Amino acid sequence: MHARGPESVCIDSAHGGAIHVLMPRPGCSLPLYAGAAGRVMLALGDADPGAYLRDAPFPALTGHTLTTDAG
């Protein structure tokens, strides 16, 4: 994944054996709050995560989407 503004963009993927896993295809994008890769980029990237999280709560993409900084 690669950060592009408020989104993470898939640049490559590898399929594992887990079921019910969201697997974006190369070129697809997700908001940074949706998915582990985006949250890692948000936490460890150069941008201020506090500024991004001020827009929370975010729309849920699934029943398991974390929509706030509290979960």
C-alpha cells in the first residue's frame, strides 16, 4: 500500500489463506481509517494523525470498520 492524501492505494497484493479478508487489487484505494495498512500509514507516516482524526467519525465500510480513534 502507498499513502496518497487521505487514502491508501494498493500497489501489489499477495493472497493468504484467511477467509473474510478484504484484499484490494492493485490500483484500488481505501480511506486511511479502513484497513490495517492504511492505519499503519496513518500512525507512522509523515502527516499529523490528529488532523486526520478530527474529521471522525468516518463512514463505516463494513460492520467491522473502525470509525473513530477509539475504535
